Amino acid sequence: MAEELEKVHLFYDDINKIRIIDNSVIKDTEDIKEASKDYELKVNDFSKIINSLLDTMKELGDNVEKQKMAAIGRDQLQNNDP
């Protein structure tokens, strides 16, 4: 009987319910789903790290710009002194 059902693409699962999809396909689909979740978590972690790095770089850039402007101001004050 199982062979006849398989000919029309029906399968029995572990608890003897009739399924449209073979158990191996269901297992592969679940494995892909888990792998996708793991990948998504890794991508989200990577994104957080990159955003933190970009924020730090912006802060450092702003600090460098302030120091540069202060140095230019000091240089101009020295050049204007008689």
C-alpha cells in the first residue's frame, strides 16, 4: 500500500499520518530553516559590530576636526601677534 501511495506522491510519516511531502524533504527543509536562522543571527551581529565601528570612526573624525580647527586658530593668533 505504501508503494501505491508513493506513486501518487503521498507518504506516511513517523506516526503513520499521510503526508504530501516525503520525510526526507521535511527534514532537509527544517535543516535549511535552522541554518538560515543561524546565518541571520550572524549577519545581525556583524551589522551591530560594523555600526559600532562606524560610530567610533565618526567620533574620532569629529575629534580630529576639532583639534585641527583649534590648531588653525592658534596658528592664526600667533601670526597676528606683532
